Amino acid sequence: MKNEPITKEDKVREEILNSAQKLFQQYGLRKTAMEDIAKRSGRGKSTLYYYYASKEEIFDEVIRREAHEVFSETQKAIAESPSAEGKLEAYFFTSIKMVQEKVNLYNIVRNEFVDDNITRVRVLIKKMNLDDIETVKAILQLGIDNNEFMPEIQKEIDLIAYIIVSATRSILIDLAIDTPVPGWDLRSKLLVSLFIKGFKTTTV
């Protein structure tokens, strides 16, 4: 199936979102006006309102676009491994790789938590987390079905998936906004190993 051709409207939207992302990262949502986005994108203010009703709508689309790319890359990596253990490793390590590539996404999120838009950002993060929770839950279920993971985790599979995603998200945000942790690659492998060991079926 061939990719659909990029239309003129698609290009305009992309220019608007790219310009807005830079402004949101630098000034935050509250201090960025539609006029600023119009000027940065080289478009008239009326053009912006043709595509987006408000700067909040643009902000939401910026976050969704970045988050979708992260999610898509993670799904591709997960699909490449046949085992639940390999998929869980792929989920974690691809998340680390993507946060390094998409650090702008996490910087924008951080800025809005500091600013006055905590509720809006929390709604967006909740949607991102729900998608990841379903992904991790499916991996855990595969592990149970394949006898890789102990069947006892079935009863608390929703909670376990939530804990894995919440812990991963917290670590990634810290990794994006703080000074890099020395030996992070080795430490992250240890963390994933501890997760998996806790789920694995013991053999006699």
C-alpha cells in the first residue's frame, strides 16, 4: 500500500506545528500567543485560525504528534521480538532511545507542569499512559500464555502494567530533564532484569 501524497494543507499544518513547538518549548503555552505562532511560521493569523481554533488546540496537536511517533517506534521494536521477555526489553529500551530523540516533547511537558497548565498536560499524559499500559498488559499476557511468566501475575495484571509504565515514564522524564546519570545503560539493563526476574516462571 502506497503512502498517500502530502497535500498543501498537510505542509501548512506541519509548518505551524513545528513553529509552535519551538515557541512552546521556549516560552510555554501561557506566554505564547497565536500572533507569535503566525509570525514564526510566516503565516497570517487568519491562516492559523483556519486550521486551529486556539493555541491550546495547537499545543495538544504538538504533544499528540510527538507522542504518536514515540508510540509507533516502540510498537515496531516490540513486534520484532517473538518472546514476551524480549518484547518487554524492547518496550523499555526503545522508550529510552525515543526520549533521547524526542527530548523536546518532555521539555514542553516539564515547562507546562511548572506553569499554569497542569490539568491540560495531565490529560495528555494520561492518554499516553493508557496506550502504553495496554501494550505492556498484552506483553505480560503473552508471557503468561507462553509460560514465560508466572500465572500468578494474571490476577494483578492491570496493576502490574500500570506500575511498569508509571515507573518507566517517571525515569524517562527525569532522564530528559536532569543531568545524565553515569552508566545509565548498565543501570537500565539491571532495572529491566529485575522486572523480568520477578515475573518469570521458576523452573526446577
